[in-house]
Amino acid sequence: MAGFVIAFGAAVSFAPRAGSAQVTAFKQAIAEAAAQDDDIAAFYRANGYSPIWTGAGDVDRNRRAELLRAIRSVASHGLPVARYDPDGLMKTLASVRTARDRGMAEVEMSRVFLKYARDIQTGMLTPKAIDPAMVREIPYRERGSYLSGLAEAKPAAFFRALPPTSMEYNALIKEKVAMERLLLSGGWGATVPAKSLKPGDSGNAVIALRNRLIAMEYLERTNTREYDADMQAAVQQFQIAHGLNDDGVAGVATMNQINVGVEKRLQSVLVALERERWFNTERGKRHILVNLPDFSAKIIDDDKLTFYTRSVIGANRDDRPTPEFSDTMTHMVVNPSWYVPRSIVTKEYLPALKRNYNAASHIEITDRRGRKINRAAVNFSQFTERNFPYAMRQPPSKSNALGLVKFMFPNKYNIYLHDTPAKSLFSRDVRAFSHGCVRLAQPFEFAYELLSKQEADPKGHFQSILRSRSETKVVLDTPVPVHLIYRTAVTNARGHTEYRADVYGRDAKIWNALSRAGVVLGGVQG
């Protein structure tokens, strides 16, 4: 056996025989095997082609054991075991007979390790490749730093620190286990054969609703055949947990969510785990969190919710869906003008102006210098989307499309948070109506909370500016990170997982990509 002893158990052991020829063959094998990966090659050049996996000492043995343990247990994180092929890696180690074999095995372990480390820390999928509106920048760590970090750390501690450590991630891991057990036990039973039900109804559909609510643990066991007060209260609790209007009526939106099966909920959890890995970064001591499927905007201070409001997000059509990204809020504008985006000007207003030059008369038409033009003097029919030379602006007013305040985190997507005169939309279950920006149900209160860190009387300060009716920029002394996220599985303050509808269908795309990569439901992953 040419001096290399293989022992199986918790790990594989190597006992290399001394000799310059052996060392040279080992180093040459590393250089050759690492040549196709610049990061691995640079690491081994820097450490003189010394092993970190296949040495004979306890530290290398522990590294091997930790890597094999980690890749065998990735299914608990919603990642596919086959992607890292632990059995194949064991066969590679078991087949080592020469110094060259050991060098090749050394690099193969580093290759598998780097794939695992990046996947478990920042996700295995690329958001933009799945949906162009998922423009979140992933906080990738330099690949070589994983190898140098491992070489200097205690192996078990290093591997434990790789996955996200957020409370959300840990809660999702627990929910994954619970959903897998529920799936194996048959789920929540039959779906409800009705589009909607209301208090006072009776019959087979009500019985099915009763049984479904009992199985979901929203209703105590009962033999009732009527949609009674207890069932209404149970429906209300379900609605609260799913971000719906809690009127106790099982309308279309509520019934759609009640009839979602365990499989879909488990998919949401697996997708949320991948999304949490993409979002594995410092979020800010104070930050704003906008969860698009939850139609909400929150201010978080020291991991605690300090403000919540309903929101309206971009409509699910054309180029209107709100993108996912993070940026920093620097200021707000009180009594804002609405500078109409070029796409709206040319696609929506220009056709109307061609029919009637007085169309959208509440909006000013301006030239390149910002001067208001005389509509009656312009022949709008001569222009197309490409050559229309004017801009449009709606002056500050209560009827302004932006309402009376907008919150700016300057970004290339031209997305911001703002007030709106269309208050009725906040009473809907599904609130996807805007051109992409996020409208707030309580914008003034949102402003007061933001200003509370820098003004003794934030409400009074804001209202005095508002009363001036002049467009005014208010700078935040401390800029606030803003995170536009997309989670259909979220953890509430009590640590329970709640679910939302996949309003843009993005989670379905991510699940399809995860599935193609080898992720399966039920915890049995190949």
C-alpha cells in the first residue's frame, strides 16, 4: 500500500511515509488538481502546498470528519446531499495509495468544502438568474477566506459558524422539521369544496372547513355542522396568521389559503431558508423591513418591532412588480412633487393627450428646462414614445399621486416609500396595485417614528413643515438601511411561522430551481 494507511470510522486517517519524492509528488498533484480553480490554487501556493485535510495529525483528521458530517447533514438546511456527494468523497479518500493520490484527494476535499461553505452561508442559487426583479446583492465572502479561515480555526467551531445564525433561520429550520413530520402523517386532510363560506352556513363544505381548521389547530375538536361563532373565531385566527383581513368570513382569498396543502407550505419554508442565506448580512441596528407578500413595512430597532404599517406594492403585470434589494434611506420629502416616470408619460399619458390635449389636466407638462408649456399650442399626435420631448410633473397637493410625503433611499430602480390619496386600497387582502413603489397606510406616523431619533417633538416638527405646503427635504441625521424582501414563510414575534400568498410567483420559480438542483420534500434527499 505504498505507505498510505486508510482507516474507517468517524474519519479517514492518512499515515504518509517520509521522503522528498513523496513530498514532491504530493505538491505537484495539488498544483495540477488546483490549476482549474484560481482560489484553491492561490491558497495552496500561499501555504507552500501543505495539506489541511490529508495530513496525519488530529487537526486534519477533525477537519475531514467535520466536512463529512456537514455534507451528510445538509438536508436539514434544505440543501441536496447529492450536490456534495459524501459517498463519492469517501471513495476518493479510500482509494488513496500514492502521494499523488493524496494530493488529488486534498484538492477534491477543498473543492467540496468551498461549494458547501458558500452554499450554506449565502445560498446555492443566484437570484437574478431566477427572476430579473430579484436584484438583491448577495454578501458573498471571498472563497479563499474560507480555506485560510478553516486552516486557522478549530474545525467544529468553524463549521458551526457557517450557516446563518439569525433567529429567523433557526425558526425556519424548526418549521421545516414540523412540516416534514406533518407531511409524513398525512397533512391536514381533505380540502374544502367551496369557493367561500360565511357565518350561518351549514352542510358538507362547512364540515370540511371545520375538519381542516381542527387539523391546523385553529379550532378545538367539535361536532358542529354549522359555521358558528367558534368557527368564525377560528377563521379570524387563521386570517391573522396569514396576513388577511380578519373578518371571520372565509371568502375567496381566505379559502385559497386554507386549501393550501402541507407540501406547498414546506416548499415555502425551503425557499425561505435559501432566501435567508441570500440575506445573511448585517441589517442595521435600526432598519426598515418591507416584506412584499406581507404587504407591510416595519421599523426594527435592536431586533424588536417598533413600528408597523400596511403597504401597497407594485402590480403583478408588465414592469410594475416591486424589485427586491437593499439600500439606505437618507431623507424624506414633505409636500413632494410627483415627477412622472418616463414610462408612464409615454405609455399612459401620451396616448390620452393625443386624443385630448386637456387629458390629465392636473399634471403640468414641462420642457427640458422645467418650464410649463401651453398644452393648446402642441400637436401631440406628432409624437411617439421615443421622441416625446416633454416631461410631466404633478405639484404638491393632497391629491398628488405621492400623497404628502415620500421616503427616499436613492437607487437605480427609482423605488421609494410614499403616502397615497388612494386609501381604500389598504383594506384589500391582496394589495398589489402600484407602478412599483411602496405606498404606506400610515405615512405620517412612519415619519414621526423616523424623526424620533433626532427631534424632541417629531410630530410637531413634521406637521409644521407639512403646513407650509412647500416642497421640503428633511434629512435623516442617521441614514436607515431599507430592505425590500420577499417571504411567504415568516416568523412572528411568538416564534411561530406564518404564511403568505406568492403574489408575484417568485417563490414558485425558486422552488423549481431548488427542485432541479436536487432538493426534495420530506427530508429524504438524494
